[in-house]
Amino acid sequence: MLIIETMTLNQVVARLRALGIRTTELKVEAALQRGVYPWGVYIPGEKHGCYEIYTKLFDQWVAERATEVAS
């Protein structure tokens, strides 16, 4: 069985911060609404929109940009 793993907005912000990116929920929301990040989409609703953030695409995006640093 296949599944598509997703993350919440709070989870993705926490992971970005752990990677050294200074960001906030509002910044990530705005970027997703504008289509800046390839790993998630904003889905508008009548009262509130929602976000689908795809774990696999996020991990691929990180792998393309991350560098190893010595501890």
C-alpha cells in the first residue's frame, strides 16, 4: 500500500529552523500561498485555507540545498 506522507505547517517550520533557516509560520504560509516552495500547496477555502506539505518533496528539497558541517 502506498501513502503520501504530509507534515503540518508547525512541523515544517520546526524542521526549517532546525536546519538553520530563520523563519516563522507566517513567512512559510505566505511563501506557500505564492507558490515559492515546491514541497507544498495552499488550498483556499470559503472561511480558511489549508496547506498540504509533502514530506518526500520537502526532504528532496533539503537534500539539494543542505551542506554537512563539522560538529
